[in-house]
Amino acid sequence: MQVKIGTCIRQAAVLSGFAIMFTSVVAQVNAIPSKLSGRWTTPDGAYSQSISANIDVATSKGEITVWSNQSGCSIRDAPIAVTSTGEKLILKVDSSYSNPCRSNVSVELTKKAGTDDYEGELRQDGTNFPILRVKMTP
């Protein structure tokens, strides 16, 4: 009888370990939202426009659109790679993408505690406003 109880305890411990690992992996995958949308603003608050991203959570790839107040400067459906570390998301535009106003674009977002909201910065090479403030929600 003791052998069966010991075996049952070991099996329960192993199954519990697998359940914890599975839950952890699912939680990490779910940490990246499949869609984000919001607004960017210039540091002085003078300009603002919309920003959105569609993310394939399984591949950590997607597309981003950043509308601009200047004709020809918008980023439309640019390919991105997405990385997630804890509450931080980084959306990096593929290096092959550029337009006359923007290149080397990335968005770094941090999830606000107790909400679904993300805040951060859009960083880019360019002469006008290399850093923009960003607020996005799923």
C-alpha cells in the first residue's frame, strides 16, 4: 500500500510541475496583445496622430502604422519584430523599411500597472522629433 501511495504522490508532483510550466508558457504568450492602437504626441504636445500595430503572437512579428501630420511621412503597414520582457514590449520596424522622414524606427512600451494601457516612446532617425511619446491599448 505504501508503494502505491508513494507512486501516486510522485505522479501528482510531476503533473503539478507540468501544469505550472504550461501555465507559465501560456501566460508569456498571452502577455503580447494581438492588436494595439493609440496616439503619439510630440514632446511639446503640439502635434498628435494615431498609431496602431497588428501582432501575430505565435511568430512575434506583425505590422505597424504610424500616421503623420506631414504628407509622405506616415509609416503604413511596416513589418515589425516584437519582443517582450516582463511588462515591456518593443516593436522594431524591419531595417529595410524607411521613408523620406523616418528610418530605424522602434516603439518601446511599458504596461501600466493594474491596467491594459501601455505608455512609452517611438524612437527614430530623422531631423524632426526623433522621440515621440506613445500611449496604446489593446
